[in-house]
Amino acid sequence: MNIELLGVPMDLGSGRRGVDMGPSALRIAGVASALTARGHRVFDGGDIDIKNMEEVSFGSRRARFMGEIARASTLLAKAVDRIMERRRFPLVLGGDHSIAIGTVSGIAAHCRRKRKKLGLLWIDAHSDIHVPKTSPSGNIHGMPLAALFGMGPKELTGVGGPGPKLDPERVALVGIRSLEDGERKHLTDLGIRVYTMSEIDRDGIHAVMSDALARVTDGTQCLHVSFDLDAVDPTLAPGVGTPVKGGLDYREAHTIMELIAASKRMTSLELVEVNPILDERNRSAVLAVELLESAFGKRIL
């Protein structure tokens, strides 16, 4: 596989500084060499140019730094689209989860042009489906999924072209364990399938992932995986912006990635919310690279 890395050093969507260093932390942890060792060709496309908080307008408290996030998301969408046009696999390194607005919008534009259907596997502790009026924080990293369904400010929903970028029937959320009332309503209204940690505890990760993958690959030709490292329990990945107890354990996280690899359906991937400031000797980035290895074919046997 020809994989192109693209860093998005974004922390404007988060309530904590430091996640903008995530792409560097992943590179230091050896993401390129690890994937090369798996037999892939890896190209590094560098980073999207993003301004610091001190350089841009704060904007509305309901949607903090929206202007710069929308600008950067538009650049990211175009960059991802170009990567796919070159027939390379986009591996996007975050940055906070607001970058999914740009990543998925770019992929959706490519798929529409090629007359292909897009499925989304969202692996996260959170659903990130707030809009400004329901968000208690105004942090846009809690809003990308809503924007991708056409909900919220036009500055965000219009990235990569107007209208929804996703079909709710082809979206699955896995590992969810922290929801707020506004998010519950949006998920219910859209009919999105949510696999909570309680369901994983009850049925096991293999059964959950088999069902989730069947959903997002039914009738689709493109599959994007958006992996927020806070899906993993903070005892394993302390370096994330919004840790929540009771997450995926080591084997569950690797099983998710191994099953994605075995499906041979993934066409793009982003990994977000690695925050070196909150980490311990870069161990969260090292874990993230190990998980990426599993997603790209590393097996026990």
C-alpha cells in the first residue's frame, strides 16, 4: 500500500493546549518506519499550516476559533482529496478531533466524484455530535460529527461543499462511554448505531466489531476510520485531551484494528487527540503507532 502521512497540528478545537504536537509525537514514535517495516511505501506530506490561538480571533464562545478551524478544515479537505487522487492512502495525524470535519469532507468529495458510497467507523469515548447551542464548552472538537451530517454553522457544514457528507445508515460509533443530552437527541434523531462500552462488555469486542463493520461496509466502496485515542483507557493512554475511565483495554483496541485490517475495506484513516504535554515519555504516541501497525496488517501469526 502507498500511504501518505499528513499532519494536522490543530489544538483550536480543544479545551487544552498541547494536542497540536500530536503529529510530531507520532513521527517521533516511529510511525513511518513501523509501517515501512510492514511492507508499505510511506510518504510524508508534512503538516497543514494552522495558526496558533494567539494569532486568531476567539470568535463566539459557543464555537471557539471557528473561523480558523473552518479555514484549516478547507485546506485539509483539499489535501486529502488530492492524496486520494494520487491513489495513495491518506493517514491523517491529529491534532484534536475537529480535524475530522476536513478529513471526512475531503474523502466525501472524492467519493462523490467517483460515484462511490462512503462508510464511517468512529472509534471514540465521545460521539462529538454537539452543535454550538448544545455544547457546554464551545469546543469544536465536540462538534465534527454534527457538522458532517449538515448540522450546525454553515462555516463548518460547508467545508468541502454544501450538504451532509454522510449517510447515518452507513455510520457506526464504537467505544462510546461519555454522552451529553444534546448528543443523545441528535444520535436518536439521526438513527446512528452506537456501540457503547457497556455493549462491548456484554457481547465482546469481536461481536461488536463484526456487526459494526458489516454496517459501514454494506453498499459502500470507501471506508474511513476515525480513531480518537481517548477510546483507549487512560491507564494505557494518559496523553489525551479528554480522558474517560473505563475505555478499551490493550487487546480490545488491537482487536479492533486487526479486524479492520482483515476486512480489507479501509481506504483512509485518521488518528487524533495525542497530547504529549499530558503524556508520560511519549507512551501514548507509542501505543498509537502500535495500533496503526495492527490496522495496516501486523498480526501475531
